[in-house]
Amino acid sequence: MGEVAHNLQAPLEGFAVKDIGANCCAGGAVSLAQSSGTIADFQEFVAANPDAFVTRDEDGNALLHVLVEHMHCANCIRTIEATLKSNTAVCEARVNFSTRRLLLRWNEDLASASDLVKPVIDLGYALTPYDIEIMQLVGDEEDRRLLKALGVAGFAAMNVMLLSVSVWAGIFSADMGPSTRDLMHWVSALIAMPTVAYSGQVFFKSAIAALRAGRLNMDVPISLAVVLATGMSLSETIQSGEYAYFDAAVTLLFFLLVGRYLDNRARSKARSAAERLLLMKAVAATVIEADGSHRSVSVDAVTPGTLVHVAMGERFPVDGDIFKGRTTVDNSLVTGESLPIDTQQGNPVFAGTMNLSAPVQVLATKTGDNTLLGDIVRLMENAEQGRAKYVRLADRIAEYYAPAVHVLAALTFAGWWLLGADWQAALFQGVAVLIITCPCALGLAVPVVQVVASGRLLQNGILVKAADGLERLAQIDTVVFDKTGTLTEGRLDLTNQAEIQNADLDLAACIAKSSKHPLAAAVARMGTNTGMVFDVQEHPGLGLSAEAEGGEVRLGSREWCNVAVDMGDLTAGPELWLSQPGKKPVQFLFEDCLRHKAADTIAELEKMGLAVELLSGDRPSVAADVAAQAGILQWRASVKPEGKVERLSELKALGRTVLMVGDGLNDAPALSSAHVSMSPATASDVSQTAADFVFQGRSLSAVVEAIRVARFSHKLVVQNFGMAFLYNAVAVPLAIMGFVTPLFAAVAMSSSSLIVCANSMRLKVKEKENKK
Amino acid sequence: MTILLLLIPIALFLGGLGLLAFLWSLKSGQYEDLEGAANRILFDDDKQP
């Protein structure tokens, strides 16, 4: 076997090279698109707080679900699983190649999640932990029920069809005796009736619910057609009549269930966004009593005027002013600013932001729902309610289709009766119209396209969360981007590494390790671990100091390191200095880099005829700089969350339909008020929950791909509807005139459904062409 | 045509077997990773599942 597998390796390699333009699968996975990215990928994994996603199975083992990027072939599956299993703590590591997920089951006493996955990330597979509950498709329960109903209907359709074909053959060759035909009809009836009773429930229930609410939906004509066709056929069979529609009734059910099943799978469950947002808040606060003692209370119990102690690395539980102490605060979650802010006595802080460098005391001014975070939640709820409910294309058509069908069937019945047919024959024609107009092809037109499109997007790392997301995405004419974390990586990186000596960098990295400040973290990422240990002191707002052999080493701001105001590069953005006794200070420069292919993406979007805009909560100078780099002409800076929503409603008033792409908590209200929204997988939970699409990976080109697929899908859906109507235009007059026999109904219905499916598959063909 | 009395039940029985097989495969999760199964056949050491 070894040889066979070896031989197969060659074509696989060739394919992989063509596929992603990098040698992915040669000998185990080698690093991919960005070979230097593995450290950053690991940092991202840790930053995503994997422990929060760990669940437990009945044996007490830990369970973690992870999304895997850059997986391309059998070798990738094997490498990942083998790497994980080489760790003795792992009980199970199973890759699902279709959905690019990994299930990890291990003994938590022996290893932490981060330790386990580190070797895999080092191989070049970026991993993102995810919450299975959010990602799971709408009720598995419902899914299974539909699939069972579908299986039963499929079985019945095949067998009844088998019998029907014999009957039709008997009609043509005219040598089948009436008793044989009756036997066939009776057997068909025995198969069809239980099937209709079981598989038809899906439609009956929905139809009854709609009628109770005084509405008509597509399921009403479907239920009527199926029930009447079965009932009529049964009475024909009892009277030993020539025509029975059992085959039509069950094939109808079968095709419609296919459509319904696919549609159901496309909808995904998203928990209420607001509910998730509340989880971001700190749950407990440490209150300082009048006598100076500390007491831990629930956040809700804190009242304005209370003094609260916030330790380093904690989120602020309330809005308030710093009473004592000096620290740096990471506001990125709330304002979108990439740099933390030096905050001292008297400065305001906001609930939900992170205290980075030193413990402080805060005098609470606003608590509970009155905080800025509470305002954002409320803003988001309002935005969600304010957004006009989008009515899906298929539903809009159903609104007219269902009544029209009923009227037509009723008119046919009345017409035949008035023209002298007996009431049974007239009813027979009326039911024939109902059967012929039954919206098989219509029911398949949208779901099939949607499934093919979501599948294609999923392979590109884009998750379609809203069932009607693709439809809405196809309509947009404006794209609004957030800056930090969306256009940019949302992470500061060292830019002048080449100018810094390795020894200096390693020293700085060792010192920086002990700080949570993003600049320090960026330095720490770049250093090789030399094992030097220092006693590091953090001085909020200034920097770090450590005792080394020759004296005090300092890492921090210009003033902290006693560097002259005119030294080094002055124009660049954020900087750090390293000063060592007896040596020239070294400057470290940082930048929040643009995402991979950001500028290309913007250019591509504009080529597609879309207007592009940047809305940032950051300072104007930074926003202008990023806008220039990405090639965006329209930009606004220092926009508050409510400002973003306002701008979106302004655009809406101008008649524009907007796609909002954002990641921060401050974008969440805008995401839920935009026509359609998208957020990267690195975004805050809340934004991911609010967004209609979530894309993985570090490249922004996913936005273009999603829009392209959405537009092509829309084209296919319209074509499908066109075909379904064409079929009706031909078949309905024939049915009204009474030319429809069971044979004709079976052929016409099946062929229209198949044509619609085949047309939808073009999306898949086009994808293959793209890959070439 | 009396042979039909034998053939129709046989046909239905075989069809029913197919239906049961489908419901069983559905229950045992065989549709969860179609592409993965296609790739896993290339593994050649027996320890891999």
C-alpha cells in the first residue's frame, strides 16, 4: 500500500500547487501563504480565549471545536490528526474535511488547549476556536425530521412510480386488464396514503398555522393539491376508474421536501445578539468600603458614587473617573482606537474597556444599563428593530402565487361544471390544475442555489449566517468599512525590525513579555526566547524598567527613556524606546498593518461599481493614513457608535443599500442596522453574532468573493423563477382545458424541477473554472 | 399475471430495505463528512481510523 499512496502523492502535489499557489502538501504541511504568520496565528488563537469554548463530555474529558484554515488534501488531514494524537493527553482528534472543522477531545488535567494546538499552528494551519451552539444549523432536530420525511417520500415516490409506469405502459399497449390496473392502483394507494400522512405533515402544519393567522402561504396550495389528489385518486380507485394521481401526490411531496430540507439547512441559528453582549461585561466588581476594606459584589449592586478597585488585566465594571492611580486603558473594544490611552487621576474610563498596566481605584459615575456599554446594547436593539424586515423574494412571489392558483382551480371547476360536465369530472379538472401549478420548481428555485452558494463560500472560509443574507448582499451598492481590525489587522506590528540589532530586540522582548500593553506585546512576539529573566517594573503611562548587569534598562516612551525630542524618526506612528546604560537608545516603530490584499480588494470593489467608505472611531490622522493606503476617498474619523448608525441611515435616506463590514463592539449597532453586514472571524462575539456573514482568514478578498457569489446566485434565482413560470405558462392552459393526464403531470413536474436544479449547479461549474 | 402478486411484495420489500439502510446511515452520522471520507481512503497505515 505504501507504494500506491506514494504514487498518488505526485498528482496531489501538483493539484495543490495549482490550487493555492503554494506548496502546501508536499511533506506534511509547510507554512503557507504567509510563512512568518504562524506566531501571529498562535497569538490570535490564545487571544480568542480558547478555554471559554471548552465543553465537557460525559467522561469528564474536555471537548473543543476548532475551525481549521489552509487544509487542502488527505495529507493535511493526516498531518493534523497525527500531530495531535502524538500527544498522550488526546483521546480523539477528528477532522471534518467538508466543513473544515476539527473536534478535539482530551484529558484537561494533562494539557491545556493552547499547548495541544501549538504544534498544529506551527505547521501553518491557522485555528480558530468556535462555539458550536452559534455555528450549528437551525435545530438539528428539524433537520433530521425533514430528512426522514424525505427518505420516506423518496421510497414511496420510487415504488409508486414503478407501478404507475406499468399502468401507463398498459394504456399504450392496451392489453392490461382492468383488474390488473385496479390492483396496481390499490397497491399505490396503500403506499401513498401513509406517506402523505407522514411526510405531508410538514406542509399541513404550516398551512394550518397560516390559515389560522388569516394568511395564505405556499403551503396552502401544496397541502390542498396533495390531499385532494390523494382523496380523488382513492375515490377513482374505489370506482375502478382509469386515472389515479397517487404518483403525482408523492413525487410532489418528494420534490418539495428536497427544497424544504435544503432551505432549512441554509438557515443558521444565531443567538440573540444582545444576550451575548451582556456577557462581555464584568460580572463582579471589587468595592472599597469606607473603612478601606475590599468586598466583591455583583456589578448590578454597584451604585454611582461607590469607589471600585480594578486590578491589572481586568475589565472596568462601571463608567467612572479614576480616583487614585495611573494606568493605560485599552479602549479598542468600545471606540476602535488601536492604541491604549494613558489615564490618570480625574480621567474618565468606560465599562467594558480593559485596564492594562496597573491597579487603580475608580469612582463610579454611571452603572448598570446607564454605562456606555449599556448604551451600545440599547442602540443595537433599536437598530435591529428599526431595520425594515426584509421579505424574501420567494415569499413575495408566494403572496401572489397562492391566491392566483386557488382562483384558477376554482374557475376551472366552475367552468367545467357550467359547461355541462358532472361535478366529479369538473372537480377532477380543478384538482389537475392544482397539481400542475404546485410550486415544485418554485420551491426549489431558491434553496438549491443557496446551498450551492453557501457551500462555495464555506470553502473560501466565508460563513453565511443569515438565511436571506445572500439575497440582500446581491442588492448592495455601497460598502462601508470599519478601520481597526477590519481594514487593518487590528494588531500593532514592529515595522523596523531590520534596523534593530538582534541582541537589543531579544533584550527588549524579554522585558516586554511581562506587560499587556499592545506595543510591548508586539515586541515580545518578535523576540526569540533567550531565557533571560528580569525583575520588571511597570510604570503606567511611561514604560517598563528592569535591573540588568550594567544598571537599569528602560523600555517605554521617549520621555521615560530620556531621549532627546528630535532624535530618531519623528513622523512615524507609535514608538517605543529601549535605553541601556552606556549605549545609544534604540527606537522601535509600530504600525497597524493593512489586512492582506486590502488595497486590491478596495480597487476590485470600485471596479464592481460599488461606492466604498471608511468609518473609523480612531483619530483623524490615523484614519486618513489608512484610507490613503487602502485607496479609499470617502472617510470619516472619530465616529462614535451612534454616529456610525446615523451615517448608515443617512446613506439609506439617499436611497443607497449598504454592506457594513466591521469587527468591534462599537460597530455592532451599525452592523445590525445596515442592509447586510459582514465581520471577520477575529471580531468580538457580539459583532459576529450581529453580522450576516463571517469570514475567516486574514485576507480581505473574502468580501469581493462573497459579493460576487451573491450576485451570481441572484442571477440564477431569477432565471430559475423565469423557468418555473414558463413551465406554468405552458402547462396551466393545458390543465384548464383538461388535457392533463397523470403521465403528463409526472413528466412535466419532474422535468421542470430537474431543469431548475441543473441551472443552479452552474454556480459549481463556474467555481471550478475559477480555480483553473 | 399472478406472478405480480409475488413480484410486487418482493419489490416493495427490497425498496423497504433501501429505506431502512438510508435511515440507519443517517442515524450513524455517515453524511457528516463526505469529502473527508474520500480523502481518508488514501491513508495507508492501519492505525488511522
